[in-house]
Amino acid sequence: MKILLDTHTFLWSITNDAQLSVRVTQEIVNPANKVFVSVASSWEISIKYGLGKLNLPQPPDQYLATQRSVAGFDLLLIDEPEVCQVHRLPMIHRDPFDRLLVAQANCYGLRLATNDPVFAHYPVQTLW
């Protein structure tokens, strides 16, 4: 299975947060699965960190790449094909990061690991 981690799922996985579901934890550590973190999540984390809404042990430019590497997650870059699909999504809510994650998951056949109920209203396969 190919999995794209939502931003909170990525953060919970690298901090061993108890809010991460057992199923997602099992799928993340399953060597048969490939796990991705989008640059969109890094962007969102960096914004929240800069606004003082998110505490990290180090600044994002030092912390995220190291944690992603230690966890064995692959970085999913943002490219024009998925960006150009965002307008096709229903306007459930206006969060550009969430909408981009849905488009990326659909473009690359990824299951989106999230517990955010808003994603149930989008045409995307989720995992929780």
C-alpha cells in the first residue's frame, strides 16, 4: 500500500503521540508499504511554527527532514499535475493544504492517513 500522511498524522507518528491509531501505526511500520509526506505538510508546519501555533524541539528546517529520514518516509514534492487538479475538488472547505493533499493522493494512487472527518466528504481513499 502507498500511504500519504496528513500533516497531523506525520507529526503524531514522529512524536509517538497516542492519538495515532493502531491501524495507521501498523501500516506505517509495515515494510511492504511505502509512506509519503508531502512538501505541503512541511509548508503548513513551517507556517504554524512561525506563527507560534506549533512547538517543535528544533526549527522545521532542522527537524522535519531528520525526522522524516529516521522514520523512513519519502518526500512527495508538489508538481503541476496535482496542483491543477485542486479546482476539480468539491468546495467542502477552503484549507489549501488539505485540498492539495487530496489532489496528490488521487494523482498518485495514495491512501490518505488522517483522522480529520472533513476528508470523508472528498473523493479520496483514507486510512485510519
